[in-house]
Amino acid sequence: MISRPTAARAPRLPRPALLLASAALLLTACTSTGTPAGTDAAAPSGTAASPSPAAPYDVSALRSPGGRLLGVASAGSPDDLDPVNAFAAKAGHQPDLREYYQEWGDDFDPDENTKLWRHGQLPLLSWDPTGTALPAIASGSQDDYLGRFADQVRSYQGPLAISFAQEMNGPWNPWGPGHASADDYVRAWQHVHDVFRDRKATNVLWVWAPHVTDSGAPTALPPYFPGDEYVDWLGLVGYYGPQDGADYRHLFAPTVKVLRTLSRKPLLITETGVAEGPRKTAQIADLFTGAAGTDGLIGLVWYDLQKKWPGSSQLTDWRVDSSAAAAAAVTKAAAERGFGYPLSGPQASSSAR
């Protein structure tokens, strides 16, 4: 339960670079007979056939990664690689994915996400419907924006994980209990998913990510689950901090047990961190040990920021390097527990693409 970074508003951009990239792909991709992909072989001589748009990236291999991912959540746009490189220097490992935050109404930028993917990180978009009621999304009144966003995602030649309305069981969110019903949430999620499907934006991994059920978020999770056919990964948010649990057994395990009654899909801890304090190094070891021992868990994403806890005037320091000892503990625990599995680049090209 933390305050989110302010989402950077992405401009609505023309796409000459994307058109050039698509043309390059079409020129280099050939059929078995040597005919360029997207060319009509039956077209009369001297007649230029219209090229077909490149197919969306195939995410099927990413639905079940073969190792444990280590990611970073940070402020800024997806093409800002400074947080990625800083995390790598702190944790001794390049992150496998990067979570960034965007508000409903902002456009998706294919070029920025391409830069991140080519650098070696799967983009994980935490898409917050701030300022827009869930019933409005579910009713289709937002479909002009939603359809445009889906088309922008489809034009991006890479994979994208989307966590829509994350922490939907948290009353601190305007889409959470007291602001919207579970039925509102499920109908909105399913509608967003279906619009992407209808627009053939199939290069998306859908990540359903509640907050751990604790004293701050006691709402039952089953009514919020949109259905196994609408989810690729289960997500989970939880922090070792001033108001959350002090160990994995109490912080995460009870909610994991509930999630496993809903689905056997892979589980990703989409946001976590350990607040600076006298127990931070021990809790870091506990986090990685507990996560590694969780059946079906494919990784965790570290929230590498300082933020004020809702209702508090004090900054809480979640950063990996809040102390030299903390950074050393993360490096050691991640290595010992096998976190770090590349999804892109030369090491992963044969399995992920």
C-alpha cells in the first residue's frame, strides 16, 4: 500500500519510425519460395501489392517463463533507462522486466517500449484508471480511447505485460472498495481485454494483481477475479514496511493460498520492497527465500523508490541501496535463490521469440 509515482503523460505521436521498421521487417522476412512476406505472389508483373501489417509479437512462450524473473518498478517513461541501469548496478543483475505507471487517457508509445525491450527488459505497464469510473469503461463509452490504445500496442513489435487497475482490493485506490464494486471491476477488466482481442492486439500478457489481504486490504479476492481465460499471470503486491507484514509467511503466503483456489497460472510479485530499518537485510533474505519456495512463482519486481506511505508525512525508503548492507543482501539473495532470467536478447531469443 504505497502512493504511486506520477504517471508521465505520453504524447500522441505520428509513427514514421514504426512504418520504416515495419517495412524493414517485411523486406527481410521471406517465404519458403523466396517471396517477400506480405507480397501477393499472384499480383500481375509490374503491379505493387499492398504489404500486410506485421503480425503482433507472439507471447505464447512468455506465458510460462523457464526461470525466476527479477524486475524493477520505478517512475519515468519506459524509454528512460536510468532506473534500469541504476538497479543493475545496485543488485548486481540487469532487471528482466521494468514496471512503469501510466494513467487512463494517456497514449501508448511503441517506440519507447521498443527501446526498453531491446535493452533486455519486458515492459510491465501498471495502467491506472484514474479519473475514469469503472462502469464507464465497462459500458463501452471509453472505446474510442481504448481502441486507439489497443491499436498502438498492436503496432509495437514486442511483448507487453499489462496490469490494469492494480490493487483493486485496496480502498486507497479510486477503483477500490468504497468507490467501485467487484462487479464493476470484473466487467471493466473483461471489456478492456475483449477490445484488445477484437483489435487483434495479442502481444499482451494480462496480469491480475491484487494487494495482499491484510488489515489494510481485508476485502475478499474471489469476487474480483475476472476468470482464468482473461488472465495470463497472477500478480501480487505486498511490502515489508511500517504497516504490512514482517515476514513472507504472514505477508504473502495467506494470499497466495487464496489465489491458488482461483487459478494455477504463473504468479509474479508485481510490487514489493523492504523498508529501511534494523531488520532490512534479514527481511530481504526472507523475501527471496519465501518467493523461491512458492509453487508457480516466476519472479518479483522491486519497488526501487522512496515514497510516503498513505497518511504518513515521512518518506519510506524502499530502495535496494538504502544502505550498502541492503544492496549486498539483495545481490546475495537474488543469486542464491536463482532470480534473474533473461526474456530478450541473444540468450533468450530462441526460447522467447
